[in-house]
Amino acid sequence: MADAVAAEEGADVLAKAILGQAKEEAEKIRQAAQAEADNIIAEAHGRAVERHAAEDREQTDRMRQEMVAELALARFEARQRLLSAREELIEETFAELPRALDALRKDPSYVRILSQLAREAIDALEGDSFVVVVAPEDKAAAGQALREAEAKRREARKIEIETDPGVRGGCVVWQADRRAYYDNSFAAILGREKPRLRPLVAQWLWGTEESWEVS
């Protein structure tokens, strides 16, 4: 149960960390895609009206049916353009993940995030003695994060901090006897949670499906 909670909360931390500027970009792309969709539909409607005006009255019903079909096809094409733009931005957002997460580590909120990730990893393990491994430049933040986290507990635990240049954000927590560990580094969270992160990122960037549906 603790593992599931840790994975879910850790994934949420990563998803929210990469959405600042991307959310603004999402709205720009959505507006551009919607404008293109509107043009597609307007052009299809214009062509249908022109053909309808040129036809005899006897062919009105047939023309009306053709116009409805063409507009339906135009709306389908417009929606595909919106979907394509949406997926493109999601992939761009994930491609920007390393830069965004490096920036996050310099933000004052990183102490709170590191505290959460360390606590989740520790709670997923057994025992009361642990080693928290972080990047060398994160050692001070980790010390502050763990002091704050442990201050809220009644039972004392022995926690040491070690550094490893291979941990680029987040932490890896070992039982003191090195028999088990929980990897809550940024890279590990992304690797195991990307399938769940994709719909979260999509919803946070674009809102509900109705918000990017062709109008």
C-alpha cells in the first residue's frame, strides 16, 4: 500500500514540476489548432454553399446531403489536427523534462518536494535505520528536508545522508543493512510512471476533452 501511495505522489510531483511554461504553450497551440480547424470548416461550408447556389432546385436535397457530409468530414479533419497538436506538445513537454527538473532543484520548493520523496521512500521500506542518497549539490537541501520530516514524527529513526553524482534529483533510500532500497529519484519516477504521467500531463495542459473539442 505504501509503495502504491509513494509511486502515485511521486509521479504527481514530477508531472506538476514540468507544466509551468508548457501550460502557456498548450493554450497557444490549442488556439492555433482551433483557428485552423475553424478555417477548414469555414472553407468546406463556403464550397458547399457555392455549389448549392449553382445547382437547380431539383438537386437541392442531394446538395444538402453532400454539404452535410463534407462538413462532417471537415470537422473530423479539424479534430485530428487538434489531437495531433495536443500529442505533439505532450511529447515536447517530456523532452524538456531534464531541463525543467534541473530548474526545479534550484527552486525554494525543492526542499519540500525532496522531503516528500524521501518520506515516501522510507515509508515503503522496513526498519528504522536508513541511508538517503542524493546528488552532491542536494546534500544541504536533503538535510533540511529530513530534519523537517523527522520533526513531525514521534518515533526516532536513524537516517544518514550520502551523495552520488548519478542521482540527478530526488533520492534513493536504502535500508541501513543495504538489503533493500526504494528509488525515488526523478529518473526512476519518470521511468516507472510515464504511462500514468501522460494522461495527467494531458489533462493539466489541456483541461478536459471538451476544452479541445472542435466547436
